[in-house]
Amino acid sequence: MLNFDGRVILVTGASGGIGGATVRQLVAAGAEVVASGRDADALARLAADTGCRTLAFDLASEDSVRTALDGFDLWGVVNCGGFGGEIATPMETDISVFDKVIGVNARGALLVTKYASRSMIRLGRGGSIVNVSSQASLVALRGHISYGSSKAALDNITRVSALELGPYGIRVNSVNPTVVMTEMSAFYWGRPDIGGPFLDQMPLRRWATEDEIAAPIVFLLGDGASMITGVSLPIDGGFTAC
């Protein structure tokens, strides 16, 4: 059984579905969770339900991340904060949207890693970081030029961070989920002409649930994964294997 024994773990994007599910599973496993996200009301409900703490900062601002995390004692991090951007081809993409997607999904995660790892190194207890990437970084998905590029950058941030932080006993991994059919994703993946052919290519032929993404995140954070670092773990029903 997983037991985090009061270890302090920061979860960004905690007001979203995967982030919220991760907070709940970590609290159930004994972690002291600090939740951050854009939806203050959702964070307040999550805190009331789970007893997690909340911490507000802006992933797009280095000053905000630095102020929030400098000297903040942490054992672990889940970089789940993200921005979906638009569905567009390379020929049509709005570069300002591309810049924002890269800024939140890749640059934001790097900023959190930069400042969180300083306290982890200072404490000298090792630790674990899990970045929430996407299957869109592993295969080409139509319309996902911005999102897929940002997550491919995040996968490289994962690998390089694993290399650099390994000597301090800090592991860094990513998970690469398939689609979770949330309200946000339904506008595109819920279309029969889009979702149908996609599921036909997936061996398990169904959408993932938020808990099915959160559970491997929690595993990678825990001691059962103590020899795993630098990996990008597909949680995609076999889609990228085919």
C-alpha cells in the first residue's frame, strides 16, 4: 500500500479533473498536499473535501512562481497545470496561442521545477517530480500542433531534469495520458467523426477516467517507483503502441 507519511507534495492544475483526482489519491495515501490552480472556487471545494492546503501563483509569471516557492519546503511535485489552446493545423495556427500554450505547459512546468527543486535539494531528502504530458507528444494528432509541441518540450524537460537532479536523489518522470472525456475535451473528441476513428485505433477502445491517470502519477511519486526516473509513461489504452 502507498504511504507518503506526511510528505509535502505540490500539485499544480489541481482545480482540473486530473489534478483534483491526484490530490484526492495523494491525501488518501497520507501525503500533505498543497494544491494550486486557476479556479479559486474549485480549489476551495477541494480543500474543504480533502483537507489539502492551497497556494496561489501564476504559472506564466516567473516572479509569481519564485515568490510562492522560494524557501517552501517540498518533497514532491506534480506539474499538472496546463492550457489546451486551439485545434489548428500548422498552416492556420495562431502564433499568440502557440506562445501561450508553450508558456504554460512547458515554461510553467520548468519554472515550478526550477524553484521547487531548490528547496528539495536544500532539504537533502530526495524527492519525486511527475510531469503530466500527453500522448500528443508521442504521436502526431491532427490539429494539435501547439499542444503536442508543448508536451514534447515537457518530455524533454523531464529527461534533462532527471539527469540533473538524479545525484540529489530526486526522480523526475512524466505520464502521457490519452483523452479524458471532460466537458473541455468533448467539444472536439466527442464528435463522432473525430472520436470514433480515434477509438477504433486504440486497443482498449474507450476514454480514460481521471482516476486512471491519477493512480500512475501517485505510483511514480511513491517509493515503489524508487528506481524509475526519466521515463515518459503512456496511459493511453495502447494507442501509441499501434
